[in-house]
Amino acid sequence: MTTTTLHYIHDPLCGWCYGAAPLVKAARAVLDVRPHGGGMMTGAHRQAVTPQLRAYIKQHDERIAQLTGQPFGLGYIDGLLCDTGVVLDSEPPTAAMLAAEEIAGRGLDMLAQLQIAHYVEGRRIAERATLIAVAATLDLDPAAFAEALDRQLGEAVQGHIRATRELMAQVGAQGFPSFVLESKGILQGIDIAGYLGRPQDFQDWLRSQTNVLSSSTEAGSFACDANGCAI
């Protein structure tokens, strides 16, 4: 068994994290992957959808789709991004991940389903009813999940986000997504820019890693920073 852990610093509303989703899936087949939600759109950084924000986001999404092949559905492009009643808030979906992890060890599965719900189906993943419905698609008991969600909202998820920000500062991660390999207590970042759209190559590289870690901690020009995305 490998003694190497891949720390995945992410945000549910980070488009580049959605672009990196195939890399996360590939990595999970090789080694332990531990997610850390960074709260990109929380507190003062929550944003209501506006025509200006829609135009800004679409620029990123087009590049993400080009580089990664990840699909963006009409429910998202022509639905969610046109709905000015939507408020983009990372805290509830991050809490949902923690709840899924708490009751079933399925936080990363929850993230994957939330990304599909948001970027393909155009659903409001900051809303409680949506989170419970998405959990049901993972065969998680709705009542148990709802109770766990209540426990994780508020201070619990905010503490998780603070811990993630501390980890980011420790490893020099500038934004989302960031990948950090840990082996024998050594933490070193991976520059995944060259692996976008190439999950099998990423998996093959990870297989080769035991105690030899990449020295790059550059987030790259494709990343979202701690408070938003940039092209």
C-alpha cells in the first residue's frame, strides 16, 4: 500500500476544480485523496448572479471546456447563469461534503455530484433542498444527511475553511485547485496544468510516486485564487 496522500484544495464553485474533476477521479484509484474546501465564495465574497458576472464566468468556462473537455450543460449556461435570483455561496455545498463524509465517507463523491448538479444541470447547490436531493442520488439516507448537514453548517464548516486556508499558507498554495502530495510528513505541491484533460497520464505519474514528490507549488495561470477565478 502507498503511504502517500494527495491533498486536494478545492471549492465547489471553482470552475477549474470542475475542470480538474477527472484528475481527482483518476487519483482516487491510486492513493488516498483528502479534500479541503477553501471557501472561495463565502461571507463577503458571496455573489449574486448578474449579467456582468455571467459574462465573466463564461470566459473561464469556455477555456475550461477547451482545455479539459468537461461539459457545461444548457441548464447551467442558459438557466442558472441567467437567473438573477441565484446567489453563489460556497459554504452550504462545502458543508454538504462534510456531511456526506461524516455519515458515509463520501465527501468526494458528494463534490462530484454537486459539480454535475451545478455545471451541467444548473441547479442551486447553495440551497438545502438541492443538497438533500443530490445526497439522495448517492443513496444517502435523506434524514440522516439532513441532520449531518445541520451539524456541519455554521461554525463546523467555517472551521474547516479556516483550516484549509492555514494549509494553503503552509504549502504556498495560491488558489484552487491545488494538489499537494504528502509522504512521510513532507508536503509538496504539484503543478497539474500539464495534466488537465489527461487523467490517465496523471494517474500513471501518481503511481510512480512514493517518496519522490514534485517540487512545484505554482498554481498556474489556469487557477482560481482564494477569492475568485482568473483567466
